[in-house]
Amino acid sequence: MKLKQQKIMLENLYEENNRRKYVHPDPLEFLYNYSEIRDREIAGLVASSLSYGAVSQILRSVKIVLDQMGESPFYFLKSISQKELIELFSGFKHRFATGKNLAIFLYGLKKTIEQ
């Protein structure tokens, strides 16, 4: 098979299978909740950072975090302090990750966005 034919075949497979209905129960399903790329990037980082353990627990934990961040994780991070993050997520726990671990991670994202 020639390279051009392979490319067409792979693009067709991608178009056929790149659908939201095939994502669940992957934590990346949360990205579909946001239209802005900046929000999707943050949601993806949160989802990937908590993607260890049982899928049902991963989905629960990611939802808890993103629900706290509201409609725009990007603007949420831009407007919150490290202290507020630590307080907000003080009761959070995902396997061995604590709310403080999560808050420090999110604060790191905030500083990266600022830079």
C-alpha cells in the first residue's frame, strides 16, 4: 500500500472513530464540556494528573475538581490565590493525592499560564 493510500485510510478511520460517543469512560470526556481551548487544556491536565486507579473513582475525582473550577478553568486559575486553592481543596483526596497536592499542582498551572 502506498503512503498516500495509507494516509487516506488512516484519516478515514480517524473521522469515523473520533466521536464523543466512543470516549466514555475515558476521563478525557470532560474536555467536551468546554468550547475554549484554554479550558480544555486545563481540564485535560487535571484529568490526566488524576488518571490512576479505578475508572469510576477517576471520573468522580476529576468531576469534583472541575466542578469547583466552574465554567472556565482558565479564568478560575487566573483569579485564585494559592491560599484559596489550598482552602478550597482541603478535603479532596484521590488515592494518595491530597487536596494540598492538588492545590500546589493547580497553582503551578496558574503560574505557567501567567508566564
